[in-house]
Amino acid sequence: MTLDTSAVLAILQDEPERTEFVSRIEQAARCLISTVSVLEASKLIWRGTGWKTCVMQGMT
């Protein structure tokens, strides 16, 4: 399985599909994410909610 930015953001922002995404990730034999997706998600979370949320979500 390869995660994209939208899935990461859905999980971190507790969107309705979060449970489904987390379940699929847990069931996957292997889960990958690109460096670009990590960077993009970090920037979007930082811009949208600030440092406090990044720290609370363990993104430091």
C-alpha cells in the first residue's frame, strides 16, 4: 500500500473516512509514503492549524 497526502491529512484531521484508512493501513502487509507526501502533509497541517497541532499529532 502507498499512502498519499490526502489519506494522511484525513487521518490527522480526524475526518469521517479516518477509521477506514487506519483499518486498511493496519491490515496492509507493507505501507509506504513518499518523502514528498510527508513534506506536503506537514506543510498543509502547519499552515492550516499551526505548530501546536503538529506537536499534538506527533509530527515533530
